Amino acid sequence: MQYDSVSVSMVREMTPQVNRAAVENIVREIVLKRVGPCAQKDAAAHPSRLVVNASARHMHVSQTDLETLYGAGHQLKPRRALYQPGNFAAEETVVLIGLRGRSISNLRILGPVRPASQVELAFTDAVTLGIENLPIRLSGDIEGTPGAFVMGPQGVVELKQGVIRAAIHAHLSPADAEFYGVRHHDVMKLKVGDGAAVTFDHVHARVDPKFRLEVHMDTDEANACALHLAKQVELLKA
Amino acid sequence: MQYDSVSVSMVREMTPQVNRAAVENIVREIVLKRVGPCAQKDAAAHPSRLVVNASARHMHVSQTDLETLYGAGHQLKPRRALYQPGNFAAEETVVLIGLRGRSISNLRILGPVRPASQVELAFTDAVTLGIENLPIRLSGDIEGTPGAFVMGPQGVVELKQGVIRAAIHAHLSPADAEFYGVRHHDVMKLKVGDGAAVTFDHVHARVDPKFRLEVHMDTDEANACALHLAKQVELLKA
């Protein structure tokens, strides 16, 4: 698939509640509009917009763990809607403490709550925290992964496992999947041009009727490919 | 070019003089031995070994700036030989201070001295330092790049320019260049398999009789492609 042209916009939000690097990462959003082949397609069936977002380190939390961290009956407060419908960055943050005592402050919780708590870090974060061999996993696949302590204002949770580097993945609606010729769990490629030209050769396709077309990478990947400089991206079946 | 098999070894060195993350990065070396096609080639003409190294942030210094930082007549003290002949990590480190006052301690100087001082950072470092729009440049191409203050035990140097992200590049001897079918300034690709599968599509070929075959990437790139997990790499003409 070739795109004749793309346009780039970047969204930056600042907040005093998290450190600058985290903020700069969490809000680094590049929206690349597909033009060209889509003009000849049914725009309703294939919304002509490929979004690539860098996810900064964050935590998904179970309701049980949330109540340990923030008190009985606590409900996550949405702070900012994420691109996937229903998902949001919450007001709540925690302190992540590695098993050797080093910590990362202001780790943001993403909502809604999930059946199991999970922490997603970039390798750079894991080095900071002293976690070696951070496994690369799809979200939810946390069996046998490293643990950590998580501290909130009302209590501490020991995660026996659940610290991962999230594998780069694409969210697709069934219509998007048909457009790209892929199915759930297929492998796709993402080519990022300009700046640093990098191809991610193993992008996991995740197909769900609730999804909007979006590639999620982590901040190491975004920095390596200079996502903020990218004027061209191309998603295709591997 | 296909490799039938590769072997990986990783060298780790620890030192109390720089922070752990910097150490982990600076000494992360992956040596991948090419096997297969090279067995049928002249081993002397094409040493069958492709080395991929992640360069942590560092500084190259002019003799003039070195003497401002460390005193008149100071000579760099080699601490560890690097893979390229004659290059070394020096004992000397500096504090790098961004124009907004944020700093990075223990920035290591690499020797030998050069005609102009230059600081090479990963994007992650630039975010830490508050440098936006860190340009991606080949080493030595520093016209119009951001500046910084550098502090040594004997004085401070203001770099008017010279802070870059080094573009990923391959060092090749003329024999290596012939083997890969490339010339100085050509573009090559580096495919890194396993872990995170990533292809770097714009690897600058640098050919010199003094060079040994080696690809240099920065720590963001190494983290993004999970270089320490890589069991397969492939360098080829783009």
C-alpha cells in the first residue's frame, strides 16, 4: 500500500502532576492521515486515518488493587480520553517500586479497571528500575513476568507478576482488518519514514469491533524511529 | 544475504564511576558472528564477524576544550578500548548542562581528541535535558545544531553547537564495502530479529581503511529493537 501524501499533527499537553519527561512522552501523539488509495474507497467502511501513538509507561489496575491503593469503593476518575473508545488516562497515579527498592514516581493509571493489574514499561524504564530481562508481551499475557510493589495514597500492593514491555501492536476494527487483509493475531509491519527510518517488522494485529485504527508503540520505539519527526508511516500486512 | 546461524555474546562491565543505566548501556555489546556464506569466502578479505554496538551518550572533545575542562596540557587517559582501532572511552567525564539548566552527570568523553567538540545523545537523554528537536546528524556534521554548557573539574565550556543524535551508521573497511556492494555514503539496512523485530532502513555506510565492520546505534534504538535479546542480525545494501 502506498500513500501519496500524509499530514502530521502533534498534540502536546502539559500537567504539573507528572514529571516533564513522562508528560512529554504520554502526550506525544502523531496523527497521520492516509490519503491516496482511500480516496477511491468507501470512506465510511475504511476511515482514512492511521494513528500511531507512543504509550508512556503506565499501569492497568484491578478494582481490588485500586481499592487497596486508593481506599474502599474508590472509582477511577477519567482525566483524558484515549483514542480507543472508553479508554482513558486516569487522575490517579502510583509509585512503582522495583524489587531492589528503586522507584518510578507518578506512574499513571489507565482506565477502565481490568481483571488483573499490569504495568507497562519501556526498556529504559526497566533499566531505571533495575528490572532485568523485562519480557515483551501482549497486554494481558503476564504469566511468569516480573513483579513489583505499587504504592498509592491508601496502601501498597505487591504484584507477584505483571510488569511487561508491551509488544508493538495495531488496533483494527473488522473493516480495517478487511482493508489491510489481516485477521486477529496476524503480524503486520509499520514503516516509519523520515527522521530515523525504521520498520517495525512484528506488529501484532488486534481486531475488535470496538477498536479504532491505531498503532501503539512504547517510548523507546517512538524515540528510536523519531516518531515526532515522521512525515510518512505505512502499515501493511507482514 | 542470509545467515544460516549466528551466535551471540554479550559483554557487561560494571564500574562505580558512572550511573548504572549509563554503564548498562555503554557496555551493552552484542557480537554476532556471521556463518554461512562467509565460509565459502576469503576469510582474510572479509572477516566474518558483524558487530552491532549501542553507543550510550558521550562527548568528543577538542584539545582546546579539554584543557579548559581539565586544565592546561591535559591528555585524555584511555580507560577502555573501543572496537574501532585507536578509539577509546576515556577516564574523563563531564557534566552536561542544557540551556535551561537541567543536567546530565558523568557524561563520558571518548578519545582521541577531535578538531571540534560534539555531544551525542539519545532522544531520551535530550528529553531529560530539555533539548527539543535534537537533530539527527552524522558525526562531525554539527552546523546549526543545539548548544550546551559542559563542566569539567577545571572549567566550563559553552558549546555554541554540537549536540546531536548520531544517525545509525555502519563502519566498513574497503573489503567489507566490497563484500556488501556498497560505497562510502551509501545507505544500508540493518535487520534485527527476535525480541522486537526491527529493521533500520537508513544506516549510513562509512568506509575507511582503518575501520572494522561495526554498526553503531544509540541506546533508544538498542532498546527499541531489544538488541540484547537479538539472536539474528542482518546487514545489507538498501
